[in-house]
Amino acid sequence: MLFEHLGSASAEGKSAIVILGASGDLAKRKLMPALSVLRKQGMISEDSIITGVGRSKFTDEEFRDRFEISDDFKNQLFYHHGIQGLKDYLNEKGPFQRMIFFLSLPPSSYSGTVEQLYNEGFREEINIVIEKPFGRDYESARKLNESIHRYYPEKQIFRSDHYLAKEAVQNILIFRFANSIFEASWNNNYIESIQISAFETLGVEERGSYFDQAGSIRDMIQNHLLQMLCLITMDPPISLNATDIRVQKTGILKTIEIEEVSRGQYNGYLEEKGVSPDSDTETWAEMKLKINNHRWAGVPIYIRTGKALNRKGTEIGLKFKKRPHALYNAPDGTPSNEIIFKVQPSAGIILQLNGKNPGMDLQLARTDMAFCYNSSFKDEIPEAYQKLLADALKGDHTLFVSSIETETAWQKIDGIMNKGKLIHYDKGCVPKSIFDNIWIDFERYKNTC
Ligand code: BG6
């Protein structure tokens, strides 16, 4: 049963959605399919236009033919060669109630492109969406923010982190703050550890030259994993307003202290296209950190991510402390309770409990209480880019990362990048963890949802 409507997804009126770097992979794989769904759902009106911009020369027809979308929607697609002349071109097609510019470009060109947009005459009428990576360390992120803010204020900038738009990630705050039964135990009195794990089966594929300059810490931890950690650990915001949520997330980022790090690289990585033959870039990273605040002092946090592993899966787990006096003396003591947020491939929240095994003896058994999206809701889960684009159109910053968040996250990881000896692992295997006996067995929940 739906009982409260907290925000509408639709952006009414005529919009212009401009994709800079429209001949690239992201436009084809993610942006255009997402826009097509938004059009079908009426979140983009039929008089809105999608304009691809790039250095390649295409006619509108050639551009339209690059995408597998309906003919109706194809007619809303246009192409403009380069930024010069774009203002007049759009003026002729307008007026628009809102305009978003999606920078689907190499990060090195973000700053120059923003300047070009300004020089072309675009002002407060546009919102600019910027893909990650946003900088490659604190200094470069700070400089990038500075150069963007020279032309456009923060309220026009939308730094995307597609993990924030995943349905299960959006649900973290709802689960925590719309249910009163959890808050009392969400702290160092009850939680033994927090664990976040993001496994991928694919290697670097076609992105070797980008990834080799980044590595898992920059590519996944600085953004996706730390953002999920913020949502799991932040204090309740004073409102659902983006500014108030960002304040709480920044509070967490500021108090993070990374204690131990291990990096790994899969065998065969050095032969990947675009990878330097003597690269020591990590494709696996694992770390222990802590949050130095009142709520979480003393609770270890473990995070890990890697490519070419044995399975695709992202999970967040909270392991509860055991009760000090165990009434039910199982050989290893009563197992700890766990709350598992399954982010993907299937989404759900699982509460692991201890129950009585049926029978004459008094024997404990682990049982799961599961809330699974596929059985609880009939609606299809929207793809992250649908949500990001719809929110950018509406001007809602909630699922985007602020300049302070991104800089603070870089500050925290600056000191650990490219440090320490690499361990090597075979594709399809999980490298030996330096925290071996600690990790929740997330694979155990593979079939629960
Ligand atoms: C991207 C990273 O941000 O996230 C990729 O650059 C990674 O390297 C991807 O593969 C993972 O996203 P998802 O949604 O497939 O978990």
C-alpha cells in the first residue's frame, strides 16, 4: 500500500536536454535508453528536444539512427556540431522551461567545456550534469570546482554518482528514518561492525586506458562506496531537503579515518588493452576505517571492491554485537544478528535472526526475514540514469554530490592511493582478505531475494 507521496518525478513543460559527447558509449548505453523511458512515462513532454553535441559531424538522421528507440522519440532528437552557435540554435527551437546539459565527456575537458558554455551565452537557465570521475585527487577536484564556480554557482551543478540513484540505495534513508524500530540500535552500543562489499565479474573491458589511470580506490571507493557509507551512518537530516541531507553526509565524510588498506590486481590485467605493461593499478581494494563521531566511535568499518571476481553483487551489512550473557549456548555462542541491504543484482533488505529449529530438542537455527523488491512490488525498478536525468530536469540535488562532499572524500583517500604492495589474484577468484574472519558471508544471501 502506498500511503505517502513525498516527491513527484515528473518535470512538466518543454525541456531541452543537451548531451555533450553524444557519440560516446554512455549516451548509447545509458542516457538514450533512460530518456526514452522517461518520454514513454510522460516525464519528458512530446515537444521537448534532445540535442546531441559533439566534434563528429552527423546529420539529425544519422544521429537518430545510432539509437534503438521508437520512431516517435527519434523525431525529438537533433544534432549540433560543437558548442559554437549552440545558443542561437537552441533559441530557435525554444523557448524551454528547463535546460540540462549532460557532460558525457573525458574529465580533462570538463573545465574547458563549462567555460565554453558560459562564453556561448548560457547563464542561469541551464543545469549542468557532470559524470564521475570528478577530479583524480583532492587538489584536482578542488581546482575543478573552483574553475566551474567561476562561471556557474553550485545550484546549477549536478555531480552524478549513479549509485545514489539505485532504488535500493535510495531506500536506505527511508528504511532508517521511516521505521522507528531501528534507530535505537543504530550506533556503537549495538553494532559490532559495518561492511560494504561491491563485487564485479567483468574486468576492465574496453576501459583499460581510463581505469589504469584510476584504479578501484578512485573508481569505486571515493564515490560509490563512501556515499553508501554516508547514507548508512549519517544522523537524521532536519528535513528531506537536499542541502540538509548533504550536511549530514559531509559530517560523516569529515570524520572518516582510514586505518588499513590492501590492494590487489587480477592476473592478466597487464595484458588488457590500454593498460601499461608495468602498471601497479589496483583492480581490488579492501580497507578498514572508522568514523570518529559520537554514534560510531569504536565500530570498525570494512569496505572492499574489485573487478574480475567470482560474482556480481553489492551489499551493505550491519553486524550486531552478541548479547553479553548468552542464554542459548550454541557451540560458538549465539550467532550475531545481521541486517543486509542487497543493492544488486536483486534488491532487498534482510534481517538475519536466530530461531528455534523445529523438533523436540532446543536447537538454534539461523533464519532470515526478507523484504525483497521483486516480491513486494510489482513496479519495475527504474534504471539509475532515469532517476538522475529526471531529477536534474527538476533541479533536485538530493541524489547528486556536492562540491564539499567530493572534495572531502578525496581528502580522505589521497593518502592511501597507490600505496603498499599489490597482491595478485586469478580472474573469477576473490583475493585473500586481510580481514578474513570478519566478513559477513554475503553470498549466503544470494538466493534470499
Ligand atoms: C562505475 C565505474 O562508476 O561503476 C565502473 O567506473 C564500474 O568501473 C561501475 O564497473 C559499476 O556500476 P554498476 O552499476 O554496474 O555496479
